[in-house]
Amino acid sequence: MSETFGLQYVSPYAFEAMQKVDVVRLAALSDPELRLLLPCLVRMALCAPADQSQSWAQDKKLLLRLLSGVEAVNSIVALLSVDFHALEQDANKEQQLRHKLGGSTGESILVSQLQHGLTLEFEHSDSPRRLRLVLSELLAIMNKVADSNGEYFFKSSELFESPVHMEEAADVLCILQAELHTLLPITEMAEALLHVRNGAWFLCLLVANVPDSFNDVCRSLIKNGERQDEESTGGRRRTEALRQLCKMNPSQALKVRGMVVEECHLPGLGVALTLDHTKNEAGDDGVSNMVCFVSGLLLGTNAKVRTWFGTFIRNGQLRRRENSSSVLWQMRKQLLSELMSILPAAKKAQMPQEGDPERAASLYCGLKEEHVVKASSLLRLYCALMGIAGLKPTDEEAEQVLQLMTSRPPATPGGVRFVSLSFCMLLAFSTLVSTPEQEQLMLMWLSWMIKEEAYFESTAGVSASFGEMLLLVAMYFHSNQLSAIIDLVCSTLGMKIVIKPSSLSRMKTIFTQEIFTEQVVTAHAVRVPVTSNLSANITGFLPIHCIYQLLRSRAFTKHKVSIKDWIYTQLCETTLPLHQQLLPLIDVYINSVITPASKSSPEATNKPITEQEILKVFQGHPGESPRLNQRHRITAQLLLLYYLLSYEEALLANSKTLAAMQKKPKSYSSSLMDQIPIKYLIRQAQGLQQELGGLHSALLRLLATNYPHLCIVDDWICEEEITGTDALLRRMLLTNSAKSHSPIQLQEAFSVLQSNHTQLMQILEHLTLLSASDLIPYAEVLTANMSQLLNVGVPRRILQTINKLWMTLNTVMPRRLWVMTVNALQPSLKLARQHKYTQNDLMIDPLIVLRCDARILRCPPIMDITLHMLNGYLLASKAYLNSYLKETADQDIKPSPSSAMTLAGQGETMEVTREELKNALLSAQDSAAVQLLLGGLSSSRGREDSGEHRRR
């Protein structure tokens, strides 16, 4: 609103004095400033105050003294002497008349026929007629605004345009609003004043004389405003008026800006207020208010606000006329000046040749550490402006943004973040590089990234550096996974932007042919150190992401690079909470070990982890040495257990395919699996489910498939009882004497069992208070002496306690416990021969369990243990036979070329026959077990009957 140029506005100092009714500060104002506030001050001095305090009485005296020397006070006093009740009645009648006549202004009750123009009539009129003239004109404008349905119009009015009478007209407006506030709401008056010349000036004076209405007026003007203010004259006038109001009351400017965002109206006003606030900010190196405001709009979670402001940016670029005076242009100029203020100082010299890196390095002074955060904020803002709001940068903007992107920050965590953002912005907006000189600058910067990556990671003290991101992008380019690169860029920048895959073609050429060939990528990836103490708390792109992608693309096998040691080391260097990339890494590694990259080269696979390396992790396990219970050790053991189970499952699933390719990967031995405390680890995982993510459920799935005898329902119920509240209360009773009992003392108590039952009973009762893990050292003594419990005269309570302890141990070491128990309960003849069964023997022939001492049948607590083991080994035998069937599937179908036609239809028949034989064997085992039990019970009953007959 350029017509207000040169007019005296109310200063912030004066407006604050009016808000606080600070008469002392008002007295310090100059005469021109005081003149603008006279309507309110005169009313304040003449009207009866609500405040009857002594302090206000003193202030009022000072105010009257201040006003006594101002000549314009007399005219305002005359205005206040009018009969406003009669004036309001006439105004209401005129409103009704205009409504009947459809808005025609032919007749007026407030003002009779004018002989001259409004300006002359106003000049020659007394105070009552002046009030009527202004009121009539104002009502006419307000009525027209109400009938315009939001369409802007300009109303030419002599009263509001004459510079001679503007102050007097403003006095009349203020008096009218104060005395007829019901007829003339200040918000409606503010709306009407936007349609006349000098409306912003009148509006500021009106609000300054009613300072408590500031927020209401601003909110009303914003709410009734346009969604895009710079597209229309009305929007620009409204924006300018609100901007002047905020200059008058700068403390509320940011609050008004918040109203703008809340209503999604007048985006230009929001930017303009931010520009005004930024100019008033003290010069510092922090992130400016402009950067924060625009970033918040475009990167916030409110999609409506983001779309609204993006439309403002797009529409602003379409207007060519008066481009330099638009708010958008001023915003871009401000952002560019902030960007240039933090650019590192570079020598104004010609770009060096490609083969002159020393001269290239001499051209640079690094980005200052205090500017790194601001530089990162500016980069993200320009990404949002170009990617979300569709800003098309000028040549100067593109050049300066590229200079900032390719600057070299210090080796700090903020510097690592800045380099990552710059690299992703380079991928997202490759059009910023348009000349050969700029491309050379980009190549030098990328070469610097590769060279300095290790130094940055070690100096900055961060685990996720930009080196991993470089490797990951290179791998994606080699495997042509452009969508994955786009996802990576969007994730790093923290915004969803549209990137055309075609725009990455030049970068792909640079990466795959000039910087990172596939062989260089694989060789470099293996040398990248593993992430120490890897957990979900470490965010960003890590070496594990790069190795995962290379394994998926089979790059290691293609170039014959061994990755086994790196995988094993990383699995050992893990802690809780579990990183989400570890399980996918193990899965894809197992696939690369078992499945060849192509049928033509079946030897192109990775090496599996050796049994010796796996056993190293389980040495010193808490089950054997309770002192070692580090969280990272448990994590590594659980991951290797997942690897072993998944490996065996994958081996069985691919047995037919591997047989056709005449390839047989090595399977892990059963002795290795016997040395791993599977059930103990599963219990540990159950207590760490929140930190292990999906590892616990994955282990349960694999366990149910490969080790069903470890998933017996009765065992899970028993575990709930052992780990429940009752067990916790019992352990609270644990005394020091109970803790002091050693396995040697337990053995001594067993040795005197026939003569002294009390000593053994006391030790066993104390052992029941221990946890399952603490009982492990006593397992061998308990099982080795079970045969003594079958002798006549052993108290039932001892037998029941032994049963209880055995069931507790069964929750942590079932397989080892079963083998020890079966060997301990053999008949005396076999014990004398010292014949020991192994886990494999019992899985092949589960009926060995029933070839035990016959006295077990007359001892219910021990019989319960025997039946539990029999049930487990029957399930184990079934799983063993199923896996054996899959492992040996290739032995049935090996047709030679000469007999291919003869045996073509026999494969399916053989499979059916093998399956039937397996089912028959399992049925025979179940039947034999039942018969053996019944036969044993019958012979036991017969011996009891004959013994009773002899006693008679």
C-alpha cells in the first residue's frame, strides 16, 4: 500500500505505553506521536474511571496536564459532547432503509442532501455533522463489504484520502468506535478500512486507541483473508495492513504468524513477518528464524500446511511482473545471503585440472565448526524448497548451494551429518551440476569423501559414518536398485521427495565406472571394521547394511572374496537391544553358503562358520561357569544358535536342488549341537523379548520344526511354575547354609543314604530353593546316584524331591540330562560293563529308555521321569527320521542317461514308499513302547503276587 508512504505511524514505544497506560512514558512522546493517540487519552481523562486508586488519581492529573497544552483536544472534546444515543438510533434507521432499498444510497437519514463534496462538507461542518458524515460513509462501505461475498473492491472516498483532514477523520473514527461499539464492531471496521485509500494507516490508529483489540483484529483479518495473498490486490493490501500492525506491536508478531499458519491464509504475511523479525535479530551464527519457520512448514507433519505453503512457492514463481518486490523474492534473497555468509573462503582462482589434487586442496578453507549446524539446516531447507515446494533455483542459487554442499566440514558428529546430507542432496538434485567445472568439483569432493571417511569415523567418535553410505549407494548402482537409492536419500534427508530414476543415470556412470567398480566395492567392504557393540541404539547407515547388500547381489562369491570372518566377528560384537539388520544378514549369508550363485558354477558359494569358531562363543557359558553372563555374550550365542538352526533348515529345504547340482554342503555335526545349551538360551531369550525384537519368535519356530522334543507342552507349564511367584517367594527363604552345599557334600550324603536319610533330605530341600541355572553343577551327582533310590527303604519324600529337582533341571539342560539319566538307570549288568549311550543312539532307538532297571516300574517318581524321557525321545526320533529322509532323497533318484526313460516315472513311487516306511517305523516304535510298558507292569505284578503267596 504505497499510498501510505510518508504518513506518521504509531511507534512501538507509544503502543506499549498505551497498552500499559504508562502516563510517564506517554508524557515523553513527541507532539506528532501524541496527536495520534488523543481520542483514547481524551476519553480516558474525561470519563469516570473504574480505577479509584490513589495512583491512578495521580496519573490522571499528569494526563490532564499533558493534554492541556494540545490544541486538538478541544475538537475531540466537542466530538464527545454529541448525543450518541440519538446518533445510534438514526444509524439503525438508515441501515433499515438501505436494506429495504437494496443498498441504494439515494436517501440518507444521517446526512441530508450534500451541497458540496464530502471534504468541503466535513471541513465546514460542526462536530455532530462530522460524526454523521463519517458514520454514513463507513456504514456504506461496511454494507458493501457484507454484500461482496468475499470479492475485493476499492472504494474511493474523499474523507479518507484528503491529507488535510486525515487526522480529524481518524479522531472521528476512533470516537465512533468507542461510543457505538455495538453498531460498529472493531473487526468489521477493520475489514471495511482495507477497501479505502490509506486504510492501513487508519487501521493502525484505530487499534492504537483500542490496544486490547489487537489480537482480535489480527485474527479476524487473517481468518477473512485469502489463501494465497500475493495473487490479488486485496490480499496484498491485507498483508501490508497486518504487517504495519505488527510493526506497531512487534512483541506479538510471531503470535500473528502462528495465526497465519493455523488458518492457512496469507502465506506472504507469514514470510514478511519472519523477514521483519530476522532483520531485528542480533547477528549470530545460529540457525535463523527464517530457516526454522520455512523448514517447519515444509518438513512438519501437517500435510495441509505443507501443501498450502508449497502452492505459495509455486505460484510466486509464475508471476514475472514486480518479481523483485514480492515477498517470495525477498525470502529467497534473505536465504541466499545467509548461505553465502557461512560459505568457506575459497581462493578466487581457476578450477584446477583433474590430475592436480594438491592444488585442488589448496583452494579450500574448511567449513567452520560453528557453522556446521546452520549449514545442515540450510541444505535441508533447500532440499525441501526444491523437492516439496517445487522451487526452481536461479543460476546464482544453484552455484552457491553447490559450493556449500561440496565444502569440507571438521571431523565432528555434526560434520559427518553435513557430509551425509550433502551427498544425498547431490543424488536427489543432480541438475545442480550443469557445467564441466561443477562436475569436476563434485568428483574432487567425492574423492575427498572416500579418502577422509576413516579419519572422520575415528575422530568424530561415531559408528555410522558416510563411508558406509558411499558403499551402499555404489552397491545399489551396481545392482541397478535405483528405487533403493531413492529410499535411502529420502530417509537420510528426512523428507519424501520425488526423484526420477532417469536423473540418476550420470551419477550411476560416475560411481560404477570412475569411483567404485564392483571389485573395488567388495574388496573395500571386507576391510571395513565391524561396528563395535552393535545394537539398535546405533542409527544411521553402518557396515552391516553394505555387507547385507553385497551378499544379496552375490558380489563376494562372484569376485571370490571371503566374508565369513567379517560375519562371525560382527555377530560376536553385538549387544542388546538387537539391531534389526542382523537377522536378515544371517539369512542372506546362509543362502549364499548353501545355494550357488548359478547352476553353471556350483562351487561359487561362501564358506560357512566353522564348528571351532562356534564353540569358542559357547565356552564359559553360564550353564558351566555362572560367572560369565555378559549381555553381549548372550546376544552372540543367541544369534549363532539362530544361525545353526536356520542353516540346518535351509540345508534340508534345498536338498533336492543341491542333489541335482551334485553339490553337498557340509552339515554341522550332532556333537556340536549336543554341546550347545539350546533350552537354556531359549529361556534367556524369553526374558529379553522386548530387546531381541523378532529373534525369540524365530527361534521358537525353528525349535518346533527341528527339535520338537524341546517344545513339549508339559515342559512349558513346568517352567511357568518354576519361574512363577511361588518360586520367587521360596527363594526369598534361601539361607546362607543352603548356598554353601556343594556337589561333593551331596555325593557324601548319597553315600550314606542307607544309614542316614536325614542328611540327604536336608540338602535336597535346600536345593529346591535354588534356580534352575544354579542347579546345573549338581545335575551329574543327582543323576549318577539315581540307581540308589531304587533300593528298598528309601523314603517317598526323597524320591518326590529328586523328581522335582530333575524337572527343574529339565527346563535348562534337557538333552544332556536325559542322556545322563538313561545311562544311570541301566540294569546292573550294563552298569558293570560301563556301557554309555549317546544322544544319537537314543534318537535312533528311543526304546532304549525302557531297557532300564526293572525296579523303576515299582517307583512312581522315577517312573514319571522315565515316561517323560520316552515321550521326548519318540518326538526326537520322528524329527530325526524326517530330516534323514530329506538328506538322503538324492540316493533314490540318480538316473543315468541310458536309463532315464525307464526310471522317469519311478521317482514319485520311491518317495511314497520311503514315506510309508518311515510312518510304519514310527508306528512300530509307539506300539513297541506300549507293549514293553504293559509287559513290564505284568511281570512286576506277577512278582508281587508270588512274593505275597510265599509270605502267607
